[in-house]
Amino acid sequence: MSPLLIQPLPFEAPERLVLIENGFPNSGLSGVTSRTSNVRDFHTQARSFEGISGFNAFFDQISYNLSGEGDPARLVGVNVTANFLDVLGISPVVGRNFVEEEGHWGGFVDEDGGPRAIILTNGFWIRRFGGDPSVVGRSLPLNEEPVTVVGVLPETFDFSSIFTPTNSVDFLLPWPVSDGTDNWGNTTTMVARLRPGVTIEAAQADLEAVIVGLAEAEPDRRCLAATISGLQERIARPFRSGMFLLAAAAALVMLIVCVNLSNMLLAKSPRRRCEMAIRQTLGATRPRLVRQLLIESVMVSLSGAVAGVALAGAATRFVSTRSGLEIPMLSSISIDATALAFTVGIALVAGLAVGIVPALQVSEGREAEALGGSTRGGGGSRGARRFREMLVVAEVAMACVLLVFGGLVLRSFQRIMDVDLGFEPTNAVAWQLRSSQDFETLEETVAFYDEMVSNVEAVPGVEAVGLVDALPLGMNRT
């Protein structure tokens, strides 16, 4: 199960973090994001928040080229407001946060003034610079423009894992809250921190009053709305049902295994009664025999737990490194001490639960019958046989439920795969292009890309080549 459902977000007082959405349903990403003027006005007029920040939700529309520092690399940067890390309660592990004057530079946004600064993610810092703290303060050539590294994010804060699971982020850069960015429309995902003691309901009422005042002052203002929800609850909401269904399926498999193991022990009990009768004749007490049989069943369950942990470890490592899975905090999934303790506890409980009835039955006494061979070839008492039959019925019933559940999941997956996308994705390859050349005229730009298309078409095996400003289903286009 994802840590998002059972662990708090890795921020300071995460229960006070909220997401402020636009509140317009069926509008794609534009229904979640807001204009930067809303960020500014909500921050200055609402009284329920310690701070309101945001990031550019459409940051993946552009990439950045790093050259002159080792091998050239294509990087991904996220535009965040200058107070974004402060609102989350995150402090750089090396260096500092953005300062106010740096917030007027936004990378590809045409803004005047402001030092060019970026903050590296911890993963990129380790991969590219080997964790060298001296990189802070250095100037890096980003898109052939000098940019100063002012800080490095801590390892505990992986922006992409929480906010954009399918996009690996290399650095943060400022997102100006200005008229320039406001003209881009609904672009900003707002994250805010409530004041201590303020509820979401009270903050919602506060924002609604602010919105009424802004609407009266600016009747022509568009996209003026806000819906508040807890940050963790909002991020986890799309995945909660699926995760709990998987957990229920795992629990059902566990029950089937327990029933099967209990039935196996019951089936063996008639043959072991003779052994237990001999032990009792030699002086063994019934509690001691019950303890021995329970230890045997617990050892069987612990052996299964060891094998299960080994398989879970391999599966966890495989899943956590998969790209393209849009599950928040997927990379932080691991088998920690808590998971191991839970597994051992479940194994002990399961071993005791499945072994108690067979143990009591085998050690119930009647040495004369057992030693006289009355159980030879028998299947035990009528009550024991009836109990075993009930276990078989329960096992088959649970297996049927699991099969029906699995069939429905596979059927849903098949329907999703059969959706007509409107284009044929098979054997299609796409990549982003950004030239480092400065073109003086539109004709030079067109000639450059025409030549590139011709060169790619000449590659053996290529059937067709095209250029587009956004891939299908991308850039919030529906």
C-alpha cells in the first residue's frame, strides 16, 4: 500500500497544508489551477492562512539544456513561488531558499529584472555533482544563460514523487506572481498553510467572503473561485479506492491460505493422535502437547512469512523504480521495520489461529482408543469431518470472490486499453526539441526545422515525421 495512505506527508505540520482549487469541474487541469492574481489577492486578504504559495502546473511544456558542465543534459525545472518552500516547511539541506528579488525571474516567462537563481533537487545534485556542496553559489549555463545555484533540497522532499509522479524534476526556479504570469490564465496550483486552530470549513468561508469582495471590485474578473481540501487527502483521493481494494484482495488471499493450512493440520490430526497418546502415556501433559503443536504451526506460518517478505522485497524494488506510474510517493515504498514487525505479528497470529483447533483435537486424550488403532484409516470424528467440510466450503467461497474480483479488474483494464485515442500510438516515438541557435527571422526558424525533419525522414525505418507544439492529450487540451 502506498505510504501516502498510511504516513503523513514529509512536511512540517502536514495536517495544516491544504490545496486551493479553482472549483470548475470538467475543465481538466484548468479546473484545478488558478491565475496568479488569485494567489496574490488570497494571500493578502484572507486571514485564515499563514501563507499561500503555488507552482506552475504546466512546467512540463518546456525543458532546459545544461551545457558546459560535463556532458550536455536535458533538464526539467518547476516554477514555484518564492515562498513555496516556506509554506511547506522545507529548508534546503545546503544553501538557502529563494529571496524576494529572485522571484521576479521565471525562466521562460518574460519578466523584468531579478537575479537568475535555481534550487537543485537532491537526486539531481547527487547524480550530476556527486553531492558536492560547493555547487551552491556556482553559475550554471542553463539554456546558454548563466543561472546561480542558491540551494539544494533535502532528500526527504521529492517534489515529483508527491506533486507530479510521472515527471522527474531536476530543479526549482521562481514563478513570478505578476501581471505577466497572470496573463497566462489558469496555470498555478495553489498550496496553502492554515493558521493553527483554523479548520478547512472556516478557511473556505473566509475565502468565499474574499471572493465576493473581489468580484464586486472587479466585475469582469474571470476564474475567481476556490475550493479548499486537505493536501494529503486531495492527493490520495484518486488512489484510495484502488489501494484498499488491493489490500482487501491481499487479506482474502491470506484468509484462504490460513483456511487451507488449518484444513491440512486437521487432516493430519487422526494420524498424529497415536503419537500424542504415546507421549501422554509416557507422562507428557496436555498443555505441553498443545504448546508443541502450536509451535509447529507457528513455524510453518513464519516460514511462509519469510518467503513472502523475500517476494515482497523483490516486487517492491521493481514497482518503486517503474516510470510512468502516476502514484504519489511510489519511490518511497519499502519494507521497513514497521512492515517487518507487522508481518511477524500476522504470521504469529495466523499460526496460532490455524493451529489451535487441530492441537486441541489431537491432544484431547483417549489414549486407549488411539493406541488400539481405532483411528487407523479413519477421518476423525463426525464433528471433525463436519468442521473440515465447512472450512473447504469457506475456502472455495473466498476463492470464488477473489476470482470474480480479479475478473472484474481485468475486464476494466481491458476496456481502458480498448479506448479509441483518436490516433495510433504503436511504433510512434516523440521527443522534445530546443535549438541553442538564435534565429533572426521566422524563415530561418522554419528552414532549420524543415532540414531537421528531412534528416530524420532519411533514417532507415522511419515512415513519417511531423512537428507539433504539444503531443496528443497533452498541455491540457481535450
